[in-house]
Amino acid sequence: MPGFLAGTVGTLFSPGANGKSFWALQAAIAIAGEGNDGTNLLEIQIEKYGKVVYIAAEDPGIVLWHRLQSIGKTLADNAVKTLMANLSIVPALGKGINIGEAEWQEKIIDKFKKENIRLIVLDTLSRVHRLDENSNAEMAGLMQDMEMIARYTKSAVLFLHQ
């Protein structure tokens, strides 16, 4: 996506139930696709394609499955094969992910720095940490944690927030 560089952190925010997750999933599919294979349903400009990890901490796995099935119906077989190789959906609802803790940061960095991931999506921010979102100091620290993950994995990190 123009201006969203590997090794940086970005956000997509809006009030709840406005389609952030669906948009982010479609963007993830576009980046994990190969360009002219029908995966760029948003018609966004993508400068570099590659592997994507989508950590879905807000929706249950069955909801993700239905979304992927809906999108997949519009794609050719070769596009589906490309997505199977390049897109990892991690159902994380109720798994206790806490990127504000060093242990989780190390797990994410160790797992993804070797895999040449282009984009990591955190859906949604409030579900992947246990800090006080009204505390500027705690949120600044969380931003630094995400920046560290981006830097060490050489991935863009996109977090969804409401």
C-alpha cells in the first residue's frame, strides 16, 4: 500500500461495525496475491506483494472461514493456490495474546523474522494486549513494542482500532 513501508507500524481505525476487519482481510489477500490474479478486490495500489499473517483476535474461526469462503468464490484456482502459500490466518480469539509482554513479542519475532513476512495484521488492538488504553505512557510503550516487532521481522504491522 503506498507509503506503508515494511518495518513500520500503521493503524486502521473507526467506530465498531464499520467493516475494518473485512477491509483489512481484503487488503491482506491483495498483498498476498500476485497482482493480476483477481485478488486485489479493493483495487489498491500495491508496491510489493508477499506473505501476510493475519492475527484475528476479535472474530471466531467460523466467521473468518465464512469471510474467506465468500472472497474465495470470486477467485480463480491459481489465485487460491497463491493465497494458500502466502496468507496465514491465525484465529486468536480467546488465546490470550499479549504483545505488551516480552514473551509474546519474542514468540512473534522468532516465528516471523525467518519467514519474510510482508504484513502482519493485528485485529483488533484491544484484543492483543492487557494495558490501560487511557494511559498515554502504557500506549506509548505498546507502540514501541509493535515498532520493535516491525523492525525485527522487517514487516509492516497494521493494527485495527476503534
